[in-house]
Amino acid sequence: MRTLPQLIAVEEFFGPPARSRARLSPDGTKVAYFAPWRDRLNVFVRDLAGDWPETDAVDDPASRRVTSDDHRSIDAFFWTADSRYLLFTQDTDGDENAHLHRVDPTRPEEPAIDLTPIDGVRLLGTQFSSDRPGTVFVQLNARRPDLIDLYELDLDTARLTLLAENPGDVLGWQCTPQERILAFSMADDGDHLLSDWNDGAQRLITRFPGDDHIFGVLPCVPTPDGTGLWIGSSRGSDRTRLVRVDLDSGEQVGVDSHPVFDLDTPRPEADPRFPSALIVHPTTGKLLGARYLGDRQVIHALDPQFAEVLPRLAELSDGDPAHLSCDAGGQRWVVDFTHDRDPGVTWFYDHTTGAARRLFRPYPHLDPARLAPVSPVTVPARDGLNLPCHLTLPTGVEPRGLPTVLLLHGGPWYRDSWCYDPEVQLLANRGYAVLQVNFRGSTGYGKAHTQAAIGEFAGRIHDDVIDALDWAIAQGHTDPDRVAIYGCSYGGYAALVGAAFTPDRFAAAVSYTGMSDLPDLIRSVIPVVRRGIQNSYLRYMGDPDDPDQEADLLARSPISRVGDITAPMLLIHGANDVRVARRHSDRIVEALRARGAEVEYLLNETEGHWFINPDSNIELYRTLERFLARHLGGRATDPAAS
């Protein structure tokens, strides 16, 4: 008789890792990484040499903690090119006004220095110059909340020097290694304009179709000689490939492509958990490789030395190489891997000697054998569009007639992929089948797949979700009477749509920072990014300043059909969310409570659009597992849940 595996506590999935996200210093002697201190992720440094114990970093006498934030976990850091400093970004309780901070790894006792200590400022981009390691180019809205200016920041003195003042139409800046300043703006039709910036006198280099570049030109990396940009382009093709843009002529020349897969963008630019689509040498800026993503990742080596290194790295794990860092000579490497059932493993590889050794596993207590495999599947939508999905079935039980969670990603311009996801593994461990749907609008499957979502919010996008659910039922995996719909951000909106527009299909619904009022969402976009939503919100949803489109947007908003919701609901929100204001959840909760409907509300006063701190996530997922156990009959660690 088959039985479900032993319950794994929520804390084991969502507590802080022992170590994670290691980066080798450019001088090849030290490794920086995240580790917990006072239940918050901080930055630690350790000499590369010596044995690395599996114990937490705080118990490792060779490690040095260089940040001391006991309020909010840090989620991004990087070395300067000369290995002198570590820089990290940090916001305040999820307000996304990230500041840039500096620490000296040789003086761990000294406090971090805020290099952008301006109230309300938001760091919107950083760039290093290989020949000026003591400075960094930063994009800040310090002068006006709605305008991004370009500055040079001295890392020793924290002095900011204004290099380019935004006249009002620049959406972002780029500097070449030769300090040639480039400006990106937007035409009235949504096309992106790339121009030379000559003390404010702009010279148009080229334009990029807004239909092809929803969020701008991504990725966008200058060539080391300063004469071009490497970008992702789908011009004349359905697939995104790597091209080089000549900065004098504007001509695009193909550099690399995959016959089936897209360059893995724009997801890495939106989420630091995922490595960049382009692998670039940290000090020289040389292009080493490009990542493509389908059912699994494919890396193309674009540099002869990296072509020798890459096969040796791939031998270290049966997962996919994720974050990579190397020394200035390209001989010493630190790499971590993504895998569906393994939270990861980080290795060191020396190309000079061929020696390799494991440094650490972020969650050494989690045994991959106890976790569930993630299977890519393709489901046909009712109009013939192929929907790439991921199905995870709980181990130890017959995969038939299972309670099921439809887990829907954000965006909708995002995608799910084959990787370790603690949400998925928690749900599978509790006995649920988990179905993730890359519905139309998802990126990474060709621009036709993405553009099929235009005008289809609460329409064909939701049909895709229902079609995937019907497929799982037809396969015998899913009990149609025990289905929950759940997601974050756009996924939260999708859950509200499922509960309000097809109430007979779901036994429960969970919205995590989901939007309930589309006109309000669009009108509330923060000033600094408002000019950039023409190709996303306005093109895909509609313009609330047009009365007819506003009426259509309201008709596609769950707040307009909250009276149709019959399933029990759980809403989760960060009080400081600047992307989807908390009122989107408040109004749904108030309306449901007013008519006596069953609704729970978890509001976290110290978080924003995504919960960062471990205790916040532990509370979230304890609440989620209890809610699902009550309404779908799955397992929970709290015996009082069901």
C-alpha cells in the first residue's frame, strides 16, 4: 500500500537557508553569500580556501558577517570589480525604494554605508566600468519622483555627480565602457527609441517595436569596445534571439539563437532569484554565453575559454547551471544549480587544475528523495493554442482523483519553469496535485503566445486556465470537486477571476497581492514607471481614461462580480505594496464579510508586493496549508486545521 511521505514542516521549506547565492570575488580568493543572522538574510564572506562545513555560517569560524540587518532580509548584492567592496540593495518594508549600500569585507565590524541616502529615492539601475572600479553609474529619481537621472557615484566618498538630467521623456539610461551615454525613450506609438546623449542633444540611433519589447529592450548589455549593445530581439521572428546593435548605424546583426527556445528574458530582469539571460565576464564585460529556456535550460557558450569550462561545470550536477561567477582570469568558478526536487547545491571549480568541490547546500536538511518531480506537459487550449504547463504529483499515492491546486504565476508576463519551488513542494507534500499553467500572455514561448493575451484578461486567459484544469480532470489526476485556484500578483487576480467568473469550478480560492480593480490598478502606477506602461498595461488591458475601455476594464475586474463568489476565500497582502495597493484586497474582504461569506484575510504590515522575511513567509504558508486542508481535505502540520 502506497502512503504519502512524512510531513515536512513549513519552516523547513520557508525558513532561511544555511547559505545561498554565493559569488566569487574577482580576485578569486573570497566568496560572499547570504546566510541568516537574527532570522534575517545577511551577507557573509569567507575565504575560498579551506573546508566548508554544512553548519550555518554563524557557526563557521572561517566566515565573517559583513552586514547586520535584523529588520529585513537583504535580497541582492554584488562585488566591485577590484574586490574592494561589496554592494547591496535594500528597501524599507517592501516599499521598493531600494537604496545602494556599501560594506568593506576587510572591516566587517564597520556598519554599512547608505550610498544613496535620499528620502524616497529609488535605485533603478547600476553599471560598472572596468577601468573605473572606484565608481558606479546609477539611475535615480532623486531630483523628481517621476524622472530618472543618470549619476556617477564615488564609492569611497558617496559623492553623486549628475551626468545626464532627464528632460522629461527618458525612461532609462545606458553607459558604454567608454562612458558614452545612451538614452532610451518612447515614441507616441509605443516604440522604444535609442539615442546618443550629447549634453542633452539627442541623436536617434534606432527604434525598437513596442509590440516586441513590452518592458523595454531586455537584456541590454554594452559590448566591451563601446561600439554596440547586445540585446534580445524578435524582429522578423516569433522567437527572441541574441543580436548586436551597432551604436553608429543602428543595424542589428545576429549573434546567437536557438531553433526552438527563446532567450530567457524578461524574467531574470524582474526577479533576482533567476540568473541573467546573458553570461558576461564580471570585469572585462566579455560575452561568455547565452541562456535559452524550454522544458529545460540550454546554455550556448560564445567564448572559446567558456566553451571549455561549461562542460566541466555541467558534470557537477544533473540540474541546470544557475548563478555563475568567476575570477578576473576566468579560471576559478563558483556555480549553483537549479533542479526540480533539490533546493540546490553550490560548487567551486578550478579550470587550471580541473579540481572541483562542493561548497554547500542551502537546505541540507531537505532530502530530494522526499520531494516530488516536476513534469513539463503541453495542454491544448480550446482555440488550438498550445499551453506549456508543469504538473507535480504527490509521491507515495496513486495519482488519481487528487485534490488539486491550480498555481498561477504573476505578470501575466512571466513564466513558470522546471526548477525547485518551495510552494510547489509544500503543496505536493500535503497531498495535492499542483498544476502550473503558462497561459497566453506568458513570456518565453514566442511573441505570438504572449500577444494572444491582448484584450483577454478574464477572457481567453482564464479559458486557458479552465482548459488546463479540464485536461487534468480528463487524465484522472484531479478530483473536480476538490480544486483550489491560487496565485500571486496577476496570479492573485486570476484566482479572484476564477472565484467570481466561474464559481462552480472551485472549492476554494487564494489571492496573494492580487488586483481586483483594473482601472484603479492602471491609474495607481507609481510616477517613475508610469510612462513605461504603454506596451503592457495599456496595450494588454486597456486605457481607463477612455470611457468605453474603462467600462470594459471594470467588467473584467473581480470587484464588479464579487457578489458571484461562493467559494471560501483567503486573501493575503503586504500593507506596503506599491504595485497593487492593499485596497484591492480590502474591498473584496469588506464586500464578502458584508454578506456573511466565508473569507480569511492575512495582512502583513511589514511587507510589500512579495513577502521577504522568513517569519512572514512561514506565517503565510501556515495559513495557506490550514485553509486548503479545511476546504480540500489535504494534510496540514496543525491537526486543528481540518
